[in-house]
Amino acid sequence: MALYQDTPYDYINIALELAVKAHNGQADKGNGLPYVLHPLTVATRVRTPEQKAAAILLI
């Protein structure tokens, strides 16, 4: 289920789905939290939807 339905933010949804699948079961070495939270945190530090999608995918 996408967070943003039928909006210009569809690529963020795709990035989120890919990141969740790619990091499933992984934990952050520093704090033990699910690793996918790290790229999501990085995405909050950039401005545009394109930058957010890239941050989610590149970390």
C-alpha cells in the first residue's frame, strides 16, 4: 500500500517499497533499530521529492 496515492510522489512510494524489501531483517549496527530507518532519516534532511527518493535508494 502506497503512502501517497495518485500524486506526483509515486517515485517516493516505489523507493520506499524497494528500500523496505532490500533492508528487510537488517539492523543498524550502531543502535539495533531496523536499518531502513537510516535512509528514511537521511531523506528528511533533503528538500525535493527527487532528492528524498534518491536518499532512500542510495543509502
